[in-house]
Amino acid sequence: MNSSLLAALSRIVGRQWVRHRRAELVTYAMDGLPTHESLPGVVVIPGSPEQVREIIRLLHVVRVPFVARGAGTGLSGGALADPDAVLIALTRLNRILRVDPLQRRAVVQPGVVNARLSEAVLPFGLHYVPDPSSQAACTVGGNVAENAGGPHCLKYGVTTNHIVALEVALPDGSSIRLGSLHGEPWGPDLVGLFVGSEGMFGIATEITVRLERIPQSVRTMLADFSTVRAASEAVSSIIAAGIVPAALEMMDRACVAAVEASIYAAGYPTDAAAVLLVELDGQSDAVEAETALVRDILTERGARAVRTASTPADRARLWQGRKKAFGAMGRIAPDLAVQDAVVPRSALPAIMDQIDGIRLEYGLTISNVFHAGDGNLHPNISFDRRDSAVIARVRSACRDIMAACVAVGGSITGEHGVGNDKLDYMPWIFDAETLGAMRAVRRAFDPTELANPGKVVPVHACREWTAVKSTRTPTLRSGHS
Amino acid sequence: MSSGPYAALDPCVHCGFCLPACPTYLVTADEGHSPRGRIVLMRALERGEMSGHDAALVEYLDACLGCRGCEPVCPSGVGYGRGLEAAREQLLSQRGLSPLARSVLGVFRYRALWRSVFALARGLRATRLPSLLSGPGRMRFGMGMLAASAEMRERVEWSARQRGSGTAGHELGSRDDLAADQTRRPAAPPTVALFRGCVMDLLFSHVHAATRRTLEVNGYRVLDLPDQMCCGALHEHAGDRESARALASANVEALAGRADFVVVNSAGCGALLKDYGHLVGTPESSTLAASVRDVSELLAEKGPRPGAPLDIDVAYDAPCHLQHAQRVHEAPLAMLRAIPALRLQLLPGSDRCCGSAGIYSVLRPRMARKVLESKIADVEAASPRPDLVVTGNPGCIMQIGAGLRAAKLPVRVAHPVELLDLSYQNAGFYEVKGE
Ligand SMILES: Cc1cc2nc3c(=O)[nH]c(=O)nc-3n(C[C@H](O)[C@H](O)[C@H](O)COP(=O)(O)OP(=O)(O)OC[C@H]3O[C@@H](n4cnc5c(N)ncnc54)[C@H](O)[C@@H]3O)c2cc1C
Ligand code: SF4
Ligand code: SF4
């Protein structure tokens, strides 16, 4: 980065908030997916939305690209910037500006950590629903950009269902307001368009979220099965019965073993082939009735045992194991290839069998943990990259798993986004025209393509891509979700 | 991937769960001041991709408090503390110590030196000037720290109203004042050697006295062993392992095989003493390390015996080197709960570092003060506001105490064992039999 740009940035944010020495840049070279690495040209840490806009205005004038960064927990390399780009870290914008308990709204800056928001509104009996497993660290701005999901999004919807208004700094430095306290006032759902845009449409500088009342009654059930197929079928049966659990999560044997060996041991039965976590919430009597019904379905579908937790402490323990599952797997082998794919729920049992087949075929350790209720899979391959022979097998297995998911009508990402990691998969599921349309939308927001360039939508979206898709191999992703 | 001194960092998968637990990240919002960022730098240092002369790298690693708040939240079990130890040793060998650090650490290597420094400080404290002068500026903050080191009973008005009638009289605190209730002792009471330390021995001799008395009441026999040195923790944290090892060896010599337990009432010293096996590497050092206990652990083991009621609001603040380094959580709470009527609170952030961190607050006063600010704010916001904050480490007592004084809050700080001691005194446990 040239020194006049550094000087100009320093004038905006103050010298101590401009990072350009190598050691400083190195700490910003990765997000939650450490297989991708890129040194940004410079990192700026603005202290106000106005500073964000000023930075972007400056960069627009000199035509230098920029990338937003929240907590850097993303799992698709989205928050990485190239040496010719400026990384704008939003972590200082961490104020909760207003809480309106009557209207159940909160206005926050983008750097507010997800879990802090729920803590802050707890005294009003409210919470912010979307709860990615990374909620202790990730930011609401990052959640908006990735349209993050979480275990409790099955019943209540993902991030996009909980954002009512946004203040956005557009890639030319101008500022717009999208939505309103009560949702989109007229016309197209621009808030919905921005949520999930992975930093391509500008930077969210202020976010108005919907809060929900903490449910009166909550029951968490743990059921264990002797086959993965039986557990998968139980999931389908619960949904088919018209019940919408608050959460419906599955872990297989390998995953349970890892959790139980960690400090987050939750008392899951380690000899089960799969365990299901089912959470029901709502009015007490309805929850009681549904609990009985779900218990019957689980037993009917072959559950060996069903445990019910109702005290907050017991429930927290059951959840702790699930939420820290990926970290716990880090203890088995030093590397973890995390997949994020979605399949139609009805295809779950079949896809689980296929994944098991792939596991056997390549002789790998694959553990599955996922949001079973909405068919969002995270098959994870544990390996040690010091063993060079294993890497080729891991790559092939990743590709086969993703291809299998796409073949049954699934998608290449459920919640972790495309970023730069899954760029190559895009032509698997979108044809050239669709990719072209996506690029056109992007250009409507960002004609000069300065915001998070080179990510999400493949730049060379042309017809040949569909032809080469069968020969392309998906990139290997490692890290955890 | 490595198997050397940095191996403990290997499991890091860069997930970021440790970010919100790191006090320096919380006040700077900068990745380089986070555990995850520092791990990236330490790995670069290990692989030789960056040098110990890189100013930015050194700044980030020096700014780490070493509080290890990042360890318990890490799902992968990264041993941050071990990695930091290796990095600081490597940095020291490449660039040496700063002149300020060198002179501070030099003092703690020689008993005669630290004794005279602390004796002077104690003399100054006795004039009550530090208490009068304490305030927010750098100099006045230092005065506040010194004032905060005084015995609880000299600082806390309510202690008078807590006192039962007729028990206030006799002289406390001298070494042979151990007239605990003899009849409660089992046939052969376990013996405990008191680790004296440096700052504890001179500025906190009242805590040593309280430790002796409360342990005796709970059936331990406390021994006073000569020839002890400073524990070496300050040197160890600065990467000066050679000095740390020399001091540790002297302590192993002085203490090994002499008692069933070594009791420590300073969390920072206790953490290193428990690690002497790793530091010194001899069988005696490992055996000694295994016998080290925080005073709260020994007391909790015995209940401890309840004393007289103290009708006060007390906030417990966990010293990092007790909860993260020694993984002792419950014992201090159990000890405080043995005091009838006492209302115990755990304030938000009570598990977060106060910024004291050994000589950190001397070397990096600006960051230390920023880290302290949020703790003071938590005390100020507490309802009911505590009468007293208790914490089992001298640095934390002085840092939080000075911070509260600077903020003009009428809340004082003490060592938890001082409270149990007061409760015992009010209960009449120390009255000499037949008196
Ligand atoms: C252990 C672990 C578990 C996870 N579990 C889940 C899960 O259950 N569900 C889930 O959905 N995800 C999960 N993730 C992924 C990740 O936490 C989410 O994608 C999260 O939303 C990222 O937030 P962040 O603040 O870390 O954003 P970053 O990683 O910093 O950035 C992510 C993207 O958002 C953009 N961005 C950031 N802030 C803004 C802004 N203000 N305006 C515009 N663009 C912005 C960046 O440019 C980047 O493209 C997990 C990650 C980890 C490490
Ligand atoms: S929590 Fe542990 S694994 Fe995650 S970034 Fe921090 S040190 Fe690394
Ligand atoms: S030891 Fe403390 S200051 Fe250092 S990185 Fe860990 S949490 Fe942060």
C-alpha cells in the first residue's frame, strides 16, 4: 500500500487504528477457515459509522477495493483481503444503541457480538434468536452478511427473518437506509437482498433486529439410536407429524465420541450410532403435549432411550456438547475438513448411507453433526495433513460428498456462505445465465466491483463453465463450523 | 505442526472462541491483541518466519497479560500458557529485557534487595500518606496500590461494628500468636509449610498471619521454614527462565520434604510453585510441586469450620493465576460461604483479569489501566454495591484497590482469608484458653 493512502486513512481513523506492519497484517490473514490465507494490504479499524463511510469514499476515489471483517469466524474465507485491498475491521463498532422492549427491537452496531446482544436483552425477557454455534464470538454484522443460521433457526428462521432494517454504506461511500422498524415499507425486500450478500453490496453500519420473547417452557430431549438411518427417519417422522421443534440436531458416533472425550462432555451415550437432540418450546401445556408425542415417535422409530431435560442447567449441558462439537473434534486429529451442504429432508437417510459408503471407500474418519431438521449437513473429515497420502483421499471424499448432495437436489452451502472457498462449486448448481444475473445484481450495488472482489460469484461466469463442471474438483476446506 | 516447546499451540484451529475472553482484545478490538492473533505470531516466530526483533510482533506479544483467560474457553484444548512461555524465552534470548524490566526483576532476585525495597514501602505506608494521596494519575495510582496493600482492618470502618464484644483485645499478627483451639486438632495434624514469598512477606504479613491462624483452627500445623526466596514467577513470565529456575531451585531446597503441604496465599506464586516440576525438572521439584496448595484449597478441604457472622456484601474476584493457571474455582467460594450471614456476589467479569499481571502494570501502565477500567465499572454498577472485593493475589488486591480509590468508590479490597480470620476472631477462636 502506498504511503499517501496510509496517510489519508490515518487522517480518518487516527494513526493507531491503521495497521500495516507485517506482524499486524499476519494476524488478519485468515478467518475461521485456516486453509485459506492472504495478507491484506492494510487493515483499518474505524471507530464510527461515519469513519466507515469516509474510508469507503476515499477508496472509491482512488479505486482501491475493500473487504469488511467482523470477528473473523467465517468458514468460507469471506473476510480475507488481497494485498491490493483494504481490510475494514468493524470490531470497534460494538455498541448496542437502543433496546425497545415494547416493540421488541434492538438497534446495534455491526461489531456487536451475537451472544452479547442476547445477554443485554435478557433482563426484558427477550432474546435474539439466530444462534450460530459461534455465537460467543461472531458479530451481528458477520451474521447479516452470511445470513447465519443456528440450531434454533428451524422453528424461528435464520438471520434474514430477524433483521428489519439496515443502514448500509454503499461501495461509493454513500449511505442508505433499508427497511424500517416494522419491516419493508414498500416495494422489493431490499433488506432481504442485503442479508446474505457476503460483503458484496457494501458494509452494514447499523442493524435493527427483531427480538423474541423467551419461551415460557422449554424441553430438551436426547434420543439415541443404533443406526443412523433410524435416527434420520425419526427426524422426518417428527416433521411429518406437523411438529416444528425449536431445534432438531443430530450427531453420529464419531462426533459423540469426540465430545465425550472433551471438557464439554455432556453425557451422550458413546455406544449409540446416532443421537438426536430435540428441543420443544412454547406454552407449558402445548410443550407437555408435544413432548409426549415426540417421545412416542422417537420410541416407535427405534430410539433405545429418550432422556428429557427441563432445568436450565441440564439443558445447557446437553447443548454445550453440541455447540462445541467442532472444537472437540480438533482433539482427534489436527485437521478437520468441514463440509456445509443442504439436502431435502426426505433425502437424509439415503445421503447418510452414501456418506458412510464414501467413508469406507476412502478409509477416512468422517463424523457428522448437523441441523437435521432443515437438512443442513456438516460432514467433517478428521485428518492429519502431515500425512501427505491422506490429503488426496480427503479431497476426493469431499468432492464425492458434495456431488452426492447436489445430485439429490441439494445445495453447496447451508449457512457458511460461498466466500472464496466454494467459488468453484457455484457452476455445479447455477447455470451461466443465473450466474450472470447474480453478477448484474452485484453491479447494481457496486458498479466498480470494489466491495469484497473476487468472491461469491465467479467472475468468469460464461457458458464454458457448465461444460467443465464435471472435471472440476471442489477445494478442500478445513477448520470447523 | 511441532513437537517442540510450541507443541501446545498445535490444536489451534483458528475458530475465534477465545476472542471474547481476552481482556486485551476486549479493550482494543484488534486481532493482534487477541489469543488467536498472538498464536499466529508465535507460530511465525517458531518457524523463523518472523524475528524477535520485529517491533510489531514484540509489541503484541508483550501486551499479553499472561492471564490465560483464553485457555478454559478453548474447545480444542490449546495450551496457550505453555506457548507463551516458549515465545517469551525465545524473545528474551533474541533481544534481551527492557532496562525497566531488567531493574525490576533484578530486585526480586536478591532477598536483601527486595526486603529493603518493601521495608521502605511499608514505612511509607505506615505514614498514611499513600492513602491520602491515592488517586487517578500515574503517581497517585501507585500510592493507591500501596494503600490498598494494608491490612483490611485498618481500612474498613465496618470491621469495628462486626466485632463481637470482648474479643477485640489481643495483639494479632505476630508469628508466635498461634493459640488456636488445641482440642480440635487430630492426633497427628497435617503439617503445612507457609510459602513466604517476597511482596507477601513484607507488605502482606497480615495475610500470612491470617493464613496461619485460620489453618491452625482447621487442624493444620503451620511451619515456618527459613531460606526461602521469591518464587520466580515474575522472571518466568518475562521469559527469564534462568533466574526463575535459580530461584525455584533455592525454594525446592528450602521446602522439599519438610511438610505434608506447602501453602501459598498468593495465586501468582502458587501457580508457579505448582509448576516447579516442569521448570526445574528434578524428582524433588515434582514432588514438592505436587504438595503445593492454595490456602483456600486446604481450608475448603476441612469445610472450613464456620466462624461468627459477618453481615456484609462481598464480591469475589477470581485471580487469573488461581482460576486459569491452577484451575481452582470452588475452594475460595466454599471458604467464604463458611462465614455466616456474609452475602457473596460474583460480579460480571469476576473471572476477567484486572490488569495487574505481575509487573505488567508497571511495564505497561496504559493497557493495564484500560483493562482495569471495566472491572471498576462492574463494581460501580453492582447492586447491592459490595462493601468489599476479595481476591487472593497481592497484585490484584493492589491493582483493584487503587482503581477503586481512583474512582472514589467506597469499596475496599482484601484477601479472602482475612475475612475468615475476622470471622474466627469474632467467634473467639483465638482467645487463649483459660483466659
Ligand atoms: C466454531 C464455529 C461454529 C460456527 N457455527 C456456525 C453456525 O452454526 N451457523 C452459521 O451460520 N455459521 C457458523 N459459523 C460460521 C461463522 O461464525 C458465521 O458465518 C458468522 O456469521 C461470521 O461472523 P463474523 O463476525 O465472524 O464475520 P467474518 O468472518 O468476519 O466475515 C464474514 C463475511 O461477512 C462480511 N462482513 C462482516 N461484517 C460485515 C458488515 N458489517 N457488513 C457487510 N459485510 C460484512 C465479511 O466481508 C465476510 O465476507 C461457525 C464458525 C465457527 C468458527
Ligand atoms: S479458541 Fe482455541 S482453537 Fe479457537 S482460536 Fe482460540 S486458541 Fe485457537
Ligand atoms: S493470556 Fe490473557 S491477555 Fe494473553 S492472550 Fe490469553 S486471554 Fe489474552
